[in-house]
Amino acid sequence: MTGLSALTLLVVLVAGIGAGFLGYAVGASSLVSYPAMLALGIPPVVANATNTVGVIGTGIGGVLGARAELRGQRLRVITYVLIGSIGGVVGALLLLGFDPRVFEL
């Protein structure tokens, strides 16, 4: 990886571990990972997209961990997945369609 110092890689590693623990404990890994990326100079739109992709595993893990509670809730799960998917696509299109300064505001 060119252009990254050992200190930068260490910060990313520590932030990733911290975000993982926080995500496991309370589902709020973005409280660590997003500010860490901004502090490292990653543009806000890129940091947001990267963070969103990074927390997909947390969502999948949450669903797998709640299988017993989700039994008999097929219609509710499908409804929420559809709403979330549509919202995600619309949000992504807006994020990519607008000038990055709009997101930064």
C-alpha cells in the first residue's frame, strides 16, 4: 500500500477493532469508524459509503443472532427489508447525484 504510513495503518487498525467491539456491544460501530476515517482525511462521502459497506456484516450477524425471535415474522421482515432497500437505493442515488458539499453541510 503506497502512501500510507505505519502510524496511519495503526490508527486504522485500532479504529477498526474499536468499531468492531462497539458494534458488537451496542450496534453503533459508526461512532468510531466514521470519525476515524474523517480524521485520516478521507472525504466525507467516501467515508460514509465505506462505513456503510463495513457495517453490513453487523446487520447480517444481528439477523442471524435473532433467528429465533424472527420466526413467524416473515411478512414483517420482508416489509422492513424492502423499505430499507428502497431507502438505501434512494439515499445512494441522492448521495452520488448531489455535489459532495451538500452532504458535508
